Amino acid sequence: MRSRQTRAEAPRGFAHFRYILAACVATRLVVDTSIQLFYSFLQIIALGMGLNVVVLGRFLSLRSAVGLSAPLFGNAADRYGYLRVMRLALVLAAAGTFLLGSGGGFWSVAAGMVLSGMGLTGFMPTVQAYISAQLPFAQRARGIGILEYSWALAGILGLSLMGLLFDRFSWQIPFLVLGAAILAAWALLGFLPKAPRGADTPLAGNGAETGEARAAIPTVNGIPEDAAGQKVRPALAPQFSTVVARAVGNFTALFDLGSNRRSAYAVIGANCLFLFGQGHVLIAHGVWLQNEYGLTASALGLAALAQGAAELIGAVLVSLITDRVGKKRSFQAGILGSLLFYIALPIVNRGLWPVIGALLLLRFAYEYGLVSAIALITEQAPDRRGKVISLAVAINLLGVTLTGFTGPWMYTHFGVWGLGPVSAVCTLAAFVLVTVWGREPAGTAVGSG
């Protein structure tokens, strides 16, 4: 039995932690590729599905809107274990991906977006919480930074491979390949150890009348008796009001982030605006490059590879220096760098290479800021980490949901001038929010804000 006990204990240093991290990075690589697939190949997929880019953008908004269920997954992860929720989420993501590639028409696309959205919503914050629970905050940016290599690797490896599959086979093949890879990742996670859970509210503790208190009340077939031995059936109205009160209490508890809630919501809100700014450009950039510069699917894959390399550099830099520089300062630096390049996008839109160069620098600055923000979010309320991260994902996905409407529509009507300036305004608002109200836990880094 010693092996089972050892497997249940979470290793706590990088020496033993690297195998867990490698498995999570490999799984995230597949999941992130399925997320980014539409960003680079939106027009190609839309034509295959018999839709236009604006309609497919709205379907992507549906997938993102499902992210509002993230706090439910986060609460379940805190109570029942991160690995269980991660593996359930992967099953949902695989089912949705297969549906999207089935070519079954409008309703198949809608169902696929909902299922894959639920899977992505359940998996992304939970794997971050799983990694965070096993590392002290002083090493958190290093661990999260390495985990976020997967987003960059998805561009370097995943999207370049998808571009080749789109060119050489049908538009459906990439979805089928990704669905199978997600199922393989589900099997891989079955070998990982459990991790400490966040809130860990004991299930038996909800209502202390269980056990001895209940045993003191005589029952017949589960129905209480009074002193005369008559069955006592509870009144319906009190039962109903109790259920309603409990439901309201549980719903309210989903948004309770503890004593540091102002800073937590400020950082989460800033991250949402930051993500919206990037998503507004990202969702339309493939159409931009294809329409104005004639890039093919393979060329778009190569452009994604280059952008993935830029993001990888940003994530590596986080894992190397952010714990020392400070998570908040690093987030602010990423915001300001992104703001500069959003302003520059319409100006550099004079040739393919200036545009690619600006996109590479933008993706580097964005990734550095984003990964730093994730590390900062993980310690805003350590006793309810799964809830905080999943709530952050839900709020972030509100912003991402809007990009499905704004990005394709703005580019269709205003070109690049409909992309860069809009993102710049939102990114500036993110900087103000995190600078004025965001806090980094004291003593976690030199110069922490």
C-alpha cells in the first residue's frame, strides 16, 4: 500500500516536480492548440463549415460564454480534487472537438462549441491551481511560467502542424487529430499524484448535526418520530425556504474572495481587460494576414510558429526573473509593452515584415504580462485558490466572449484601425486598475508592489 500512499502525496520541489510539470505542459499544449486554432485559421474553418467569419466569431463567443461556469468547476476542484475535475474537463473538450470536426452543420457546431467551452473552462484554471498548490509563492512564477510555455509551444508546434494538415487534407482532419490527442492527455493525467486542495471545506462538516446529533432523533424508515411514536413530517414551506436560502448562500459564496477581495478583483479585472485587448486583435489577425498579404494556410502556420517563439521567450523570462522582480511589476511591464504595440499596429501596416515584427513584439510583451498576472492571481486568496483562479477565468472569458463579436466585425468595417486603437484603450484601463488597487502579498519578492 506504500506505493498508493506515495502516489497520493504531492512532491514539493522542482527536483521531483518536473515530471508532473512535463505532463501538464504536454496536456496544455494540446488544449492550447485547440484554443488557438481559430485565431490563425478562422477564415479557412469558416469556409469549411459553410459560415462567414463574423458568424463563426459569434460561435466562438458562445464557446467563451460557457466560461461563466468556471466558478462551479473551481468550487468542485477545491472540494473533490483538482485531478478529477481536470480529467472530466478533458472528456468534455474531446467530445466538443470531435463534434466541431464532424461537419454536421449549424447545430453540430453549436453543440461542439458548448462542450469544448465547458471542457476548456474546467481544465484551464484547474491545472493552474493544481500546479500552484504544490509550490510556495516564492517559486510560483517559475512554475506557472513553465506551465505557460505550452501556449507558446502550441503556436510553434501545434499550429504549424495544423497548417500543414489544413493544406494537405480536409479542414476536418485537424479537429479529429486534436480530439484524439485530448483523449491521450486524459489517460496521461491518470498517472499524476493528487495535490493539496484549496478551500478543502470538509463535506461532512456542512451541517454539524450529522452523526451524533442525528442519532439522537428516533426515526422509522428515515422519518423522525415524536414522543408519542407518531411520524413527524416536516412542513413544506420551511423546507423550501431552507433550500432557497442554502442555494443563495452557495451562489454568494462563489464570489467571496476573503479579506483581500478588493485587490483580487482589481487584478482579475485588469487581467480581463488585458485579455480583451489581445483577443480583439488575435481573433482577426489571421484574416488580416490572409486578406491583405495573401498568406496561405501553411504560411499562417509559419507565422503562428514565429509568434509562438516570441511568446515562449516571454514565458521563459517570467520563469527566470519575475519571482525576483515582483509579479505586479512584471504584469505592469507587460501591459505597457502591449499598449505601445497596439498603438503602432495601424502605423506599421505598410508591408508584411513590419506587421510580422510588430506582432512578434506584441506577443512577447503580452505573454510576459499574462503569465505574471496568473502568478499574481494565484496568491490573492491562498485558502480558496481554485475558486479565485476559476472566477478569474470566468471573468476573463466575458472579455474574450466580446472579442468574438468585436474583432471580426471591427476589422471587416474599419480594417486595422478597428483593431489596434480599441485594444490600446482597454489595455490602458487595465494598467490603471492594477496600479491603483492591485496588491502583491508582502514579502514575496524584492520590490513587490
